[in-house]
Amino acid sequence: MIFTSLNFLLFFPALVILYYLTPKSWRAVLLFVASILFYLNISPIYLILLLSVCTSTYLFTLAIEKTPDENKKQFYKITNIVLILLPLLFFKYFSVINNGILETMSQKGLHWPLPEMKFLLPVGISFYTFVAIGYTIDVYNEEVKAEKNFGIVALFISFFPLILSGPIERAGKMIPQFKKLPNLDFGHIAAGMQFMLWGYFMKLVVADRLGVYISMVFNSVPNHNGTTLFIASGLYPMQIYTDLGGYSLIAIGTAKAMGIDVMQNFRRPFLATSMADLWRRWHISLITWMTDYIFTPLAFSFRRHKMRGTIIALFLTFLISGIWHGANWTFVVWGALQGIYLSIETLTQKRKTEFEQRYNLKDKGWYIFLAICVTYLLFTASQIFGVAPDVETALIIFKKIFTQHGSPYLDFTTLFFALLGLAVVLGKDINEEFFNNRYGLLSSNYYWVRCSGYLLMLFCIILFGVYSDGSFIYFQF
């Protein structure tokens, strides 16, 4: 069951009605059962992995809190992290490593005992793995108390709006909410529906329609010239933004309708004026998780190297991020590029600030626009490695963009409605960023204006939305 399926559109309203009819003391149980049913509908075979992670995390966090021995605490922490990571590492990387060894040995005429293997990645495993690890570390660091109720821990890890693609939430925020669920509030339901409606618009009208064109181009790279590849490459970051951003809003809205607050995951990322600024706005829950649990410990370990240590920690963090995204050299290159971008910015930040202050550039519109364009182009260049199946294909795309110009392939009908929807999304971002949401149609003080906006958006979703398999890009991660 995914957010764009008919099953979910029937499941969610029924759950909300049942949720508010259920006594408060039983609502957490209902949410846990709903989360299990939701996951069963998508990936029933792998439910045992999810429940194993919940059980392991529950038992080891209790053990961490109970023991006064620091060495035992650390042992329990490391053991649980290893147990949590093993399924992810196996399903994501074992077949790639095994098949690589098999191919290498076969080329040299040697025998490798294991045949070629390919495993389906359990949906959501990358996200609930991060949630469980974060909770384990927080208990170890005494930032939160170990929860005594197994059902609450299991609900936190498996909560159905977040399990497939985040946002990656923290125990300190979510567990208290699950233990004290609110009374019926129509304001929560209305706010949740607003988030969901905007999320469906981003996903169905923009992301999926852009995806039709982008897939046609990148699935047939040899048949397209550099101009077409440049257009598709430029649109791909927008597809990811509206796809994952749309998912996040639907997830946030789903939780909000039941009175549960979930963190914002995107904050107008393509109005960022530097790569560091972009990463403060893009997939915020993942970046804050990696900052807290990977970058900060690494930076502390390398602190004696001062600036060089910070650069090493930064580079390694994004390299790990690339490897997390996929067992492919393209993602390693993608992560390395992000690390290089941010390292260069860190090293040149002082001179850049002095230059901007000397010429009073910070408030000049042309300078802000130029910085936004440069940042977007750098991000787009890195995303070519994210969309290409291998490094060789990515390099071919770059070569064609710079050498093979010509008339672009354009699917006018698909692109017209996609770009129209994209203009609405970017217009909303610009209004919020530079005009303090002064011209927001959906946030107008006039009730009839807001209602007209919602009806117009619903009309666009029904009329212009793409209804195919409905899967989200980040399901593959």
C-alpha cells in the first residue's frame, strides 16, 4: 500500500475515523496495528525483519539504560547497531560484492562457489534502520530514556507514514507524542489534508509527469543528443524534489491529521545560494541525522587536525551518504562530489564573506540569482551520477552535453503540464522565501480564496496527474 494507491485512499479515511472513535488509551495500539497492516500490504515477506529490528532495539536499549558499567553499555550499543545494520548490508550490498567477485574470477578462469545473486531490497529498510540506530545512540548518550513499553518502541520504528521514505524522526520528539495522543481537533485534520493535497500535487502533477520525459531520455542515452540530455539533466533534480518532497508532505499530513507533529523535510532547496545552504534545506531529516550521528563523531575524532579534520569528516560523511544511497560506483562518485563541493566552500568561506561585504553583494538581486543558478548547476552535475546506471554512462552524458548539440527531443504535451505545475511549486517557494508568503493562495486570510485554491489544486490533480505505478524514487534506497 503506497500513498498514491486506491487502497491507501480507502485505508486512511477509515483509519482516521476509527482512530478518533477509539479510546485514547488504545489509540497507540491501533496505530501499531495499522502500521503493520500498511507494511504487510507492501512487503509481507520482510515484516519479520522489521519486527526483529524493533525487538532488538527494545531489548538492547533497556540493557543500555539498566547497566552502570560503561564498557557493557558500549558493548550493548555496538552489538545492537551491528544487528540492525546486518539486514541492510546483506540485502543492499551482498549480491553486488558477490557478483563482482564472481565476474572477476570468471574472467581469470577461476571458480567462485556462489552463483550470481540478486535480492529485492525490503521497502523502507534504509529508513527504519536509521530510526532504530538513532534511538539506540540517543539512549546510550542519555538524551532520552529507554522506553519500557515494547509497543511504543515498535510503533516509533514502524510508524506507517514515515517508514517507507521518512522523514527520519527522533525518539525524543515522537515517543512522547505516541504516549499522549491528542483529542479530536478538526484543525489538525484540516491542516493534515492541506499538507497531503499539496504533496499529491507535487508528486502526481509535477514529479510523475516530469518522470515520463526524463525516463524516456535517460533510458535511451545513445539515441539522444547533448541538448536533450542537458534539458533532462536540468529537470531531474526538480523531479526528485517534487517526488520526495511530495512524499514527505503526504507523510507529514497523514500524521498531522491524527494530531502527530512530524518535522519538515524540505525548505525551498533550489533557492539556496551555496551547496552548504542547499544541504540545510534538502532532505533535512537525513542530513540532520548524518550530522548528529556521523559527522559530529568524526569531526570530534579528527579535532586535533583542526580545519583539515573538519574537511575529512565532511568528505567521509557524504561518501557514506553516497554508499547509503546505493551499492553502485555512481553513488560513490555522487557522495565524493558533494564532499568536494562542501570542502571547497568551507576552505573559501572566509574569503567569500570578505568579498561579499566589501562590495555589499549579499542584498543585490543579481548576485543572489547568480548564486542560486551556480548552486543548482553544481547539484545538477552531481545528480547525473545519481540517475545514470553506471559511471561510464554518466561520463557519456557529460561528453554529449558539451560536444553534441542539436535540436532537442521534446514531448510537448507532457512537458507543458509538468512545467506549468513546476512553475506553481517554484512560485510558492519564491513567495515564501522572498515575500513572507504575502501572496499565498492557500494561506489567504479570505476563506473563499483558500477554498478556491484547494478546489483548483484538486481539479489539477484529477485532470493532469499521472497515474501509473505510483512508486516514489526513494523507495529504491
